Amino acid sequence: MSALNNKRILIGISGGIAAYKTAEFARALIKNGAEVRVCMTKAATEFITPLTLQALTGNPVHSELLDPAAEAAMGHIELARWADLIMIAPASADLIARLANGHANDLLSTICLATETPIHIAPAMNRLMWSNAATQNNCKTLSQRGYTLHGPAEGEQACGETGAGRMLEAQELADIVIAVFNDEVQSKPLFGKTVLITAGPTREAIDPVRYISNRSSGKMGYAIAEAAQSLGADVQLVSGPVALEAPNKVTRSLVESASQMHDKTMNLAESADIFIATAAVADYSPANIADQKIKKEVDAENVNKNPELTLALQTNKDILSDVSHAFPNLFSVGFAAETENLIKNAQAKLQRKKLDMIVANQVGENKGFDKDTNQIEIIWHDGQLSLPEQDKKLLAIELMKVITERFSSSTLQR
Ligand SMILES: Cc1cc2nc3c(=O)[nH]c(=O)nc-3n(C[C@H](O)[C@H](O)[C@H](O)COP(=O)(O)O)c2cc1C
């Protein structure tokens, strides 16, 4: 995967000679997988054409603040929210002064004032402009407010002088952006860990067109996959047939039957650290799958000759139990969907299947399956926590926090 996959970078360009380097910088970000948009000051457009940046990034360049058409296309607030990181390169002495004084008199300065996104700046100017107390004070103010400054470098300048004021090279700036995101990912609690999740229902074929299944929508498992990914984990999602898109940056394997889910999960469990079994796996499947569609046998009067059809079922393998027994070092979390005796049944399952944790939820009577909300009891060997009914996405975030805590303390003890 590229270092900047799915990252959105807004490049701000102000009016300085070094603007020509920014085209290379934009290219380097895109090469590393980033989506790039560009905002230019009026002065910047005198140094490099918006057309060049538009062609390189594949996106229209933003430069007007008070233009109804531009505002309707992607307004300044929208643009401010869109970015994961803003890099202003080059940052002119004048723009630095405007930012330090909180001005919002053009699109770029307005975005900087209207965003919570981290802002990085790469100053570039004549060495005397750079060493001037006014510029130095403005830079200090920006640093204190959370801006991150990069450079300038020393060397020969476009004006013929030599000293500090050169903008960092395009590749150096791209490496900085990559390092920022690497540090961000590496500081997450599940960085370097693999979380394996099963989700959705299974389908047990009766004949080529019919199957036995259940009402599981997969929403809870998918929400947990998203939450685990946001905590820095590599997520492997083994999913039965559902109407959901794979969450961003999650690797999904689609399966149909319990047997396929068993094989895929056992395979992936070998390299996993945490296993969360949310799938509603069928306990039984037809003992024999008919080669052809099963038909009614009717006589000449259209009376069914076999009014009763008996389907022989066989027990499926228990994925959760097989995984937790085969991989005792894996932190295994089960789900117990119960219609009665919730806690008692869940505790028994925790022991019986050798789990580290079990998440119990009441199903049936408009609860649990195929709904957007859920209420759960989290039970582990020396503790229990109740999470009230809430949206499955919020619940998944809370649950993943508890799993991460218990997993971390269990790895310390191992
Ligand atoms: C040829 C030329 C080169 C310039 N180079 C720089 C520069 O490298 N850094 C800088 O801070 N200002 C430089 N300036 C001055 C800025 O373009 C000027 O201050 C402008 O108002 C900045 O506008 P902006 O901050 O809105 O982009 C240069 C001006 C000219 C005419």
C-alpha cells in the first residue's frame, strides 16, 4: 500500500519564486497515493499557472474567495474540512504576516483560519526578508499556535544572494508529509497488530437456488472492523453475504457457507493477534445438497404427491471454538446472541469455548439483528461492563476500546 493512500492534502501556494518547485511536490504526493487539491494566492498565479497544477492534480485549483461559482463548487469551509493536512509551499513573508495576524482576506488565509487540520508551512524568501525581526516574530507566533515550520534551507538564492531562505526541495517536503502520517499511525494503540473479524450471516445451500440463512445484516461486525482500523490495526474481515461496502482500508474476504467461513478464518487466524467472531454462523447445514432444483411432484390433478419434505441437517464446525483452541495465544472474542438467560448463557460460552471475552446481546423481538442500534454486555474472566443501547458504530468504538485495553493487559501477562 502506498504511504499516503486515502490521504487528502491541500497544498497552499503563495507568491514566491519557489512556486515552480511545488509542481514537483504535488507530483510526489500523488505518486505516493495522496489526493491533492491546490489553493493559490493571486500573487502565486503570477509565478506558476493554475493550469499546470490542475493538470497535475486532476482537480480544479482554488483561488477565489468571493466568487459565487467557486464557492458553490467547493466552498472555503468545505475545503478547510476536506484536508487531512495543509502544506503551504512556498509560504511568502507576506502570507506568514497575514496568518500571524489572523487575516482572512483571501481564500488561503481564510481556510487557515477556518480549519482544525494541521497546517505545515515551508517559508521561502530572500535571506534578509527571512532574518527580519518582523518575519521571525510572525513565525514564532505561528509555531506557538500549532503551525509546523519546515526550513528554510541555506544556500544560493534566486536573487543571487547566499543565506537562509531557500524553500526545501520537493522530495524533502513529500518525505515530511509521509513521516507525519507514519508517526500518526505508529502512535495508534493497535499499530502492527492484526485483527481478524467475521461478520454477517452464512448461507447453507439446499439446492442450486435455495439456502438456509438468518437475519444478520453484518452491521455490527463491519462497524467493529472500521473501529479496529481507526485504532491502527490491520483488519481482515471475513464476511458472509451482506449489503454493505467494505470499510476503508479493511481487507475483506467474501464467503457464503459456514464451511467456507471456517476454512478462511482458520487460515487467517495464524497471523492474527485478536479474533472477533461477530458472524451469525449457521449451526446446521443440509446433509445433502441437491444437484438440481428440488421440485414438487404433482399428479394429473395437480395434487402434490409428497406433501411433506424432510430436510436432513448436519452440524457445522464451530469456528469460534476451533480458532480459540487451535490458536491459544490469540485474544479471542465471541458474540453471544441470546433470546433468554443472556448473562448465564454468555458466561458458559466464555468458559466452554476458551475465550478471552464475550459480548452478549439480546436478539429477537425487534432487538439486535438488522437494526442500527444495539445494547451489549461485555464479559471477561474477571470483569464485566454494560454498554447502553446506542448506534452500532458508536458501540463498536466503545467495544474496541475495551478489547484493546484487555488485549494489552493480557499480552503484558503472557
Ligand atoms: C519576482 C518576485 C519574486 C518574489 N519572490 C518572493 C519570495 O520568494 N518570497 C516572498 O516572501 N516574497 C516574494 N516576492 C514578493 C511577494 O510576491 C509579495 O509579497 C506578494 O504580495 C505575496 O503575496 P501572497 O503572500 O498573497 O502570495 C516576490 C516578488 C517578485 C516580484
